[in-house]
Amino acid sequence: MKKFVETISNIWKIEELRQRIIVTLGLLLVYRFGAQVVLPGIDTAQLAELSSNTEQGILGILNAFTGGAFANASVFALGIMPYISASIVVQLMGIAIPYLQKLQKEGESGRKTINQITRWLTIGICIVQAPAYLYGLSALGVPESAFILGKGLDFIIPSVIILVTGTIFAMWLGEKITDKGIGNGISLLIMIGIIATMPQSFVQEFISRTTNNTGGIMFMLIEVIIWFVVILASVLLVMAIRQIPVQYARRTASGGYEKNMMGSRQYIPLKLNASGVMPIIFAQAIMFAPSLIGRTFNDTAVGQWMEVQFADIFGLAYNILFGILIIIFTYFYTAITVPTNKMADDLKRSGGFIPGIRPGKETGDYLDKIMSLITFPGSIFLALLAVLPAVVVKLMDVQAGWALFYGGTSLLIMVGVAIDTVQQVNSYLLNRHYDGLMKTGKNRKVA
């Protein structure tokens, strides 16, 4: 405890870090405030049914990502997800479109152009999603009387503009946090939205356990212990790497290179889960389809079965297909984001080589083989984490809202963003010769 207090004191001593943390907290507070501001023309007293209908299922996940703004009919109801969708689309289009491939190779100028394309695509997605959200409110339980001005154009057009502006403003907040604050701004906005729903879910689960004679405080304690174990497993998944030893040729006094074992040795870190949470996001997007197909052909026995089975995100059929899709998308996304051939070429140009492996194509094939081998257990582990909420619901009778924090996108985002933010704070501390938040900082020697 004394060490922790000393570390916090050291963080506060660094003026730049202190200012960045204050800016980050201030902008996050603005985002959370905006999530509570209801769209003009909607009676807030009649939104109770909307909140209850978005507590579980796929809508519950979407509501968690927006920090409850979706259920509040807030100006931030669309959240930051349209920007995430646009980023994914641009990234995937970069595989097939030569223009985007050229921009990716142009460094900072190319990155700025890609960011502009992503922003415009975000606006396009919002323009499509905003009217769909407004017209879908009635289906989600909002009575017609809740629309004070009715649902004519005098309500729809201003509301669409507000929703689009809300997403763009949230995107701007995220970029400002990245530039002026600490951590990745967009990821922090998503994480703070997820965390915002955690206290309510925990309290509901606690009340259920203690008042309904379903295990009491002791069973609640067991749930919390299991939750911490799952968090530990998630940290291991995010941090696990396979180190590939690399030998660099030693530069001689005459300026040439001498390849011998006296050259510097480094490592190429290949992550066990190089794709992060993207396979889960892709799989969740696809999982809308089976239920929709079943609803379309509900006059047949197969259609009715699909509609029932795939509407329940905690059902067996849903989670089997969900897990398989995650494994497939893990391989797919890893293949397009980890360019093993480019890594081999860069290694060759820099005078490096993997001991026992020839530079060039043979090195690329070796890295690709290793990546495939470590992706398999990584994808299995990721799939198990994704379906774990369904397991705890069925086996432990955990409430749906609290179960979502036992795995899946929510938990992995929280763990990944927390680790990234701690690493950034740690780098500031180590640069000022303080012990960091991680154990590696204790071995740092002051020059």
C-alpha cells in the first residue's frame, strides 16, 4: 500500500502527466454528461420501457458500449460505434483498394488522409443509423405519447442532425484525449461507457442473491472470485507473446557488416491474440443474420427454430456458432493485420536474421508458420472468453447484465484499455527515473 501511495505521488509530481490526466478526466466527464441529455421532443418520464428492453440481449451489449445513452434516447445514443464501424470498413477496404494501400505506405500524410476518409464515412453511417434508431424507438417500447412533437419531419430532421453531431463530437473528444490526454481516446470512451453500467448491474445481482434466497452473500463472493480469475485470464491473453530471436549483423569500424554471433540479439514479439477484440465484433455483427433469416421465413419449421434459437444470446446454438465464427475471424483478421512477408523484408534490409533461417522468403514463411501455430490456441481462448457469459448464466443463474462482464467484448476492452493506459503512465514515470506501475520499472538503472 505504501508503494502504491508513493507511485501516485510520483505521478502527481510530473506536471505534464498531471495535466494530461486532468484533461482526460475532464473530457470523459463531458462525455458522460452528454450521455444523460435526452433528445429534444422526447418525454423522459416515458422511457422506462426502453430501458427495460435494452437491458439484455444484443441491444444490452450496444447499450453498454454507449454507457446507457442508447436506452436514454440521448444525444450520444449512437455513441462512438459508427466511427469504429467506419474504421473497420476502411481497414478492410485497404486490402483490396490500391489507393488506400498507397496511402498506408505514405506515412503521416497518408494516415491523415485515411483519417479524413474515416470521418466522412462515419458521417455517412450516422445518417443511415440515426433515422433507423428514431423510428425504432416505438418498437423498443417508447409510446407514441412520448414524442411531444410527434414523429414528423420537424422532429426527425433536427434529431438526426443532433445524433450525427453527437457522434462527431464524441469522436472529437476521443481524438483530443489521444492528443492532449493519456491513453487511446476512442478506446477510453468505449471503456468508460462499459464501466458506467457496471455498478448498476452489480447491485442488481447482489440484491437478487440476497433477497431471493439464491445463494446469499457467500455465493456472491464466489461470483466475484471467479470474475477476478477471468480478468487474470484476460490479462494473460492480452499480454501473452511468442518471442522470436533475431540476430543483427555487427557493424565494423570500416562501416561494413560482419555476420557473427557477436552481433546484437533482439526479439520479434508475436502476440498470442494479435487481433484483439475485432473477431468478437465481427462475429457479433454476423450473428444478427440467423435471427433475421428465421424471422423472414418464420412460416417454416426451420425458420421458426432459427428465430427462437438465435434470438437468445445465451442459448446453446447461438454460442456454438458464435464461437466458431470467432475462431474463423481470428485467423482472418490476424492474416490481414500481421504482414509476415513485410516483417521479413524489413528484417533483411536492416541486416537482421533469425538464427537457422535464411533471410527473405524463408523467414516470411517461418514467421507465418509460427503465427498460425500460436493463433490457434489464442483463437480458442478468445472464443471461450466470448461465450463465458452464457455459461455463467446457465450454470450459475447469474443475471444477464452482470454476466456480460464475465467475458466477451466488454471485459477484453476494459482489460486491454487499462493495460495500454497503465503502460503509458509507466513510460512517463520511467522517463523521470521513478519506479513505474509495473514490476519491470524496478530494474531500471539511472544513467
